[in-house]
Amino acid sequence: MPRIRVNSIVNREETGAPTFTKGMTIPDGGLFEFQGDLNITGIATVGLLTSTNMTVGVLTATSFV
């Protein structure tokens, strides 16, 4: 499987974050870690979500802890 090994990913103009037009998949057991703002438009299916500070418009879950 091809790999990308980098320390940073930015948009083409190096002025902001990249856009994932076809979505993004993190494998089971994988970790998606970020600093700063996270904006999700559409549907996010998440097994475990941990946050220090979160503002949510609509949240649907099978359970909350």
C-alpha cells in the first residue's frame, strides 16, 4: 500500500488546511489527532470522540459517556 510520510499537510497555496473532497477514513485502532479547529460538514461516524472543548450543532449517538 502506498504511504505518505510527512510532518505537515497544507493546501496547494500553503495558506490553509487541505480539503478532502472524497472524505477521509482512519483505520480501526488508528488515531486522528489535531490542534486548532475541526470543522465537519456532513456525517461523521466516530467510535470514540474525546474533546476538551466542543461546540456541536446536532449530535446523534447510541450512547454518551
